[in-house]
Amino acid sequence: ILGVDLPFCCFLRFDDLKEGDVVRHDGKRSDGYLEHIFKHAAKELFGVDVKEITYKALKNKDFQEVTLEKDGETVLRFAAAYGFRNIQNMVLKLKKGKFLYHFVEVLACPGGCLNGKGQAQTEDGKADRALLAQMEEVYTAIPVRLPETNLHVQRMYQHWLEGVGSRKVQDTLHTTYSAVNHSTSGLDIKW
């Protein structure tokens, strides 16, 4: 692993986890961290403690939006785009400058991770809806724990990243964006 100090391996161990130690992140399904990030951003940026998130389906159930309004103005706009068709539409809107989201969660599988091709299917290759519902039920029964309260994450910040506000955190976990020169190659992907 590039750039990892040896002590990192010594304190980040998961082999001592027991079945009761398994936890999940906040959210309605096993997908990404949109709900956690939205709630955290609302609290940190606008002082709003969001308890419940309401998803608004846009073109279909796999392209949804979450917004935060304060004083009649939309101050946070997040989206979840699942499946390649929605991802393609998102990229086209980005290119046109008409995709005004602060955060977008992108997953390749329509319906999210539990519905992925690595999951059990019926003999004819279709998603096993009953199994999917059962997996979602089992997942939602797992206790929620915020990622920042995880002891392993806290240790990583203390020992490897040299503290929450350190320069190493900025260099390792944050990024910057810059304009990309357009290539004249015919190999460019056109969506």
C-alpha cells in the first residue's frame, strides 16, 4: 500500500470482531453514505439537525434527490443515481452545466448494492425479489453506528493520520479539482 506507515497495520485489526460487533451506517439500505453525509453537512454547515431524510424520485426510483431548505431557500441538494442509464444522464447534464448537486452518490447496480449482479438470482437470471426483500430486512435489523464513533476509525485518525485536523488528513482524504484539457483522440468516451 503506497504511503502507509507501518504502525497503521498494527492498530487497524478486524480479526477480533464478534457477530454482535457488526454495525451498519445510517440509511435505508446497504448503499452508500448519502444519508450520513447529508445529515452531517446539514449540521456542520447550517446548524440543522436532520432526523429523517425524504427522497424525491425524479425520473425513476433509481434517480432520487434529497434537499435541505433553510429560510425558504434550498441550501443542500444531494442526488442518488443508481444504474448506468442514470449515470449516463447525470454525465450528460454535468457536461451541459445543468446538474446542480453538492453531492452525488453513484452506484452501478439499479436498485443499489443488494440488487447487484453478485447477488442470488433466479434460474432464469433475474433478481430474486423475495431474497432481496429478506436481505434488506436482515440489513435494517443490524444496529446503526456512526462511522466517526467507530474505534478503528478513531485510532486511524490518531495514529496514522496524525489527528482530525492534521495536514496529513488534508493530503490523504481531501482532493482538489482542476480543468482538464480536452483530448483530440478518437478514443474519448462519448456518452
